[in-house]
Amino acid sequence: MNKSESITKLAPALLKFNTEVSKIYKDATNPFYKKNYASLDNIIDNIRPLLNNNGLSIVQMPSGDGEFAIMKTILLHESGEFLESESLIMKPVKNDPQAIGSCITYARRYSLTSFLSLNT
């Protein structure tokens, strides 16, 4: 994990965020596996106001190498302090725009929920 030299302002803001965030309910169904999950939109809608109220924001940066999709998640504090996740590397099921987009959305959702220790 990469981080700013200091996180003395970010750490208490993250602690406050974690006391305010509640369980995020599953609002979507995967028709193939017939399983429910919390959609990326639902997760963002639930956490963005709490992040903003605590001087926090999330940046997610997808990249790739032609074979794998790579996702990094960065938690920023208004002071400039940050925490950056390790790269999440995933292989799309096919090499077409739909599969790549799906893989990126999946990576964003799981990177975000694990990075912020969200309960879905």
C-alpha cells in the first residue's frame, strides 16, 4: 500500500466515516448466478455523502495491458493526505468492450468495498 508521508488528518476522518456508514443493501440480481449484490451505483450513492462530510473522496483509476484490467483505488483527504490500494488485477472473460467494461465495474465495486471495509 502506498500512502502519504503523514495520515494524521486522514485517519480520524476515516474513523468518523466508518462510524457513520451503515450496511449497504443488495439492490441488484445477477441473472446468470441468481445471486443478489450491491451495485456500484448503490454503493457510491450510500458512501459519497459520508465521505464528503468527512473531507474524504475516492478516486479509482482503471488501466490495463491488453490482457488484464488493473484497478487502483485512492482515498484522498482534503488535507492532501492519501492511502492508495495495491493494484487489483483481473482478466476479462472475453476481449471485447462489454467484457472489459464489466470487469472494470466488478473491480471497482470489490476494490471499493474492501478498501473501505464496507458491509454489503
